[in-house]
Amino acid sequence: MEFKKKYQAYEKTLSELQEEYTNAERQAIIGETNLTNLCHQRDKLVEECEALTGVSIDKVDDIITAKEGELDNLMAKLSLIDISDPITPQKLDAIKAVVAEFSTVAAE
């Protein structure tokens, strides 16, 4: 009897371990598939970003920083123009100058 109980306990343990192994194997396959899909998505996004910016992905941060600086500069210039009072020809000329500068910067 003792042998039969030990055998059943070992059999149960072995069955549980096989089930855990099967589940772990499934999870590994799912993980590998997810990793592959994410790598493909990343590569596609990098290609789209490079196509959009026209430069290597490594230089995009520099471009964003430069564009932020240009935008901050333009916003600072616009904020200097007081539009709370009536618009005068001088204010209109100042706004046109900023717009012209913005148009030049945007075209670059």
C-alpha cells in the first residue's frame, strides 16, 4: 500500500510538472511572438519616421530640439506684440514680419 501511495503521489507531481512545463512552453511561444511583432512594429515606425523627417532616426531628437527652439523664438516675438490695444499699422507690420519669418523657417 505504501508503495502505491508514493507512486500515485509521484505520478500526480509528475503530471503537475508536465502541465506547468506545457503552460510555460505556451507562454514562451506567446512571448516570442509578441517580441517579434513588437520588433516589426518598431522597425516600421522607424522607417516611417525616417521617411517623414528625411533623416536617420538618430538625428530626429536634434531636429525636434531645433524646431522647438525656432517655435519658442517665434512665440517670444509674437508675445512682444501687444494686441490688447487697437491694431496699428506698426503692429500689423510687426505681425507680418513674424509671419514672414515663420514662413521662411517652416519652409526649411
